[in-house]
Amino acid sequence: MTTEPITRHEAPGGIRIYRMPLRVFPAMMANVYVVIAGDYAALIDTGSGLGDSTTDLRAAFADLRTDWHEPLTWTDLRRVIITHAHIDHYGGLTAVRSLTDAPIAVHELDRRVLTHHEERLTLARHAVSVFLRRSGAPPQKHVALMQLYGWSKDLFHSVDVATTLRDGDTIDDLFRVYHVPGHCPGQICLHVGDILLSADHVLPQTSIFLPPESITLATGLDHYLKALRAIDALPGIRLALGGHGEPMIDLHRSIGRIVEAQQQRLDQVRELCSEPHTTYQLAASLYPGATGYDELLALQKAGAYVEYLDMRGELTIANLDEMQADELAPPRYWRG
């Protein structure tokens, strides 16, 4: 059995959606979904492939047969859809590939992470390193955070992708695709009947990881808020099922809470920047006590807020002369 129970949700036309929580990291759960419509079955995301994740996934699949009486085997899958290219959602593909040859689908902006993983990892490491230097992270901290960044990513190897998705596509005459960048360049939501599989775009909690676009294009707060507004405008959504956490019975209320939380963070940055701060200093104030990998995530989130305000001319560089004299000097942002 998995560490949390499977739940079943039904869409019009007898479509069954099974939410299967997996332990993707020691302190993190993520949801994988199996969608069944007649003799068609699709797996949505695969877990991380780390620790207990694949064991949980295999156990959940077995529970569909024993506890839910679904005569489903791995070879019955017609499709594997990856909602976005973060390791907790696609890392299990290596194990899944040994169980099924169902074609893989992913959005075009995340495709290269799966098909050219080693190349993408090298480029991403470089971008994160440049960001850490510009953030003002001390050299020893820089080294430690870079070691954390790459700790699990070498465990995945490139796979073939059969179907490249774009906004507005329909997959297998069942899922409508919505491209919702911000959290990840190729993040998608999937609309089936009156249910939205919202992946990590809309979650029950309001703390959502947003890297700055200076690290990865099509991420950041500006893209995220625009994509939230697009999903908020969808009519007739009865239930939203996210990539983490419990089902959401009021999608629009969940989006409202998220937007409010993002605005509160922006206000905090504005207030802090009444005095000059590096991004590293801002992260320490916004997320006190963050350690380990959480510290790296916090620093990137702070970078996304700084980027959003700086793009709108709300922040200026207090140490411009220093930066002109030393290209390694990190910018210190303020509202002066």
C-alpha cells in the first residue's frame, strides 16, 4: 500500500481518475494519476524514481486491481503524459519505461529536458551558478548550493518522446491541453470533462516554487500570474486535482489565495528594499530558517520577485558604481 490512500474521482461519461500519492522525496509527497475511459488508460506523471517513489507507484498500480477492481496492467496503458519537467514528476520515467512502452507526451518547452537530459542539465547548472553569483551568495555557500542542485539529476537519462504538446491541443480525444508557464517552462494543465488536472500550477497550498526567468526562460512570476488568470477564466470546472496535496473543490478560490499570497510577498520585497539588499539578503529575510535544498529554492523564489519588480521599474541598483568597476559585484536593489 502507498503511504496515503488512493482516491477515485469521476468525470462525465464514466471517466475514472485515480489520484495516487507517492513519496517522491523523504519529506515530499506528489500525486500521480491514472485516467481510465472505456478501454483507454493514461498515466499522468511518474513520480521521482528516487527512494520509495517507484515502489509506491508499483504498489498503487496493484491496488487499482485489488482494491478498486480495475482490470488494468502496465501493458494496458495507451499514454504517459508528463505535466512538467521537474524531477518529482518525470524522474520515474526510467522505471516506467521498463514496464510499458506507452508513448510519452510532454509540452514542447519541456521536451528537451527529457530527450536531451544531459545537455539540459549542464546548461541549467551553468545558469544556476551565474544566478547564485549575481545573488550575492558567499563563495562557500555558492559551492554548497551547487552541490545540492545536482544531487539527484544525474540519476535520470534521456528518453524518447512520441508526442510534443502545445496550448489548445487535444490528446487522444480526451484531454484538452492548457500551457501554463511560470513554475516550469512547459507546465500544462489537462482538462477532462468537468475536472482539471492542474499539476503544480494550482495547488491547495499557496507556497509554489517560482524560479526567475534569468535562470530558465518562460518561468517567473509574470508568466505565472498571467497563466493563473487564464485558468481562472475557465468555466465549468467542478474539481481540480493538483500535482501535490488534496483535491480542490473550488478552483477559483484556490487561485485567489495564491494570487493574494504572491502579492503579499511582493509587498514584503518592496518594504525590505527601502534599504539596499542583495537577492541573497532578501531570501534570508523572506524565508528565515531555510536550510539545505529549501535554501536554494528560497533564493530562486526571491530572485523571481526581484525580477518581477525590477522589470517594472520599481527597483533600482544602489551600487551601480561598484558594479561598473567590478563585474563580479552583485546588485543591491532598493526603492530609492
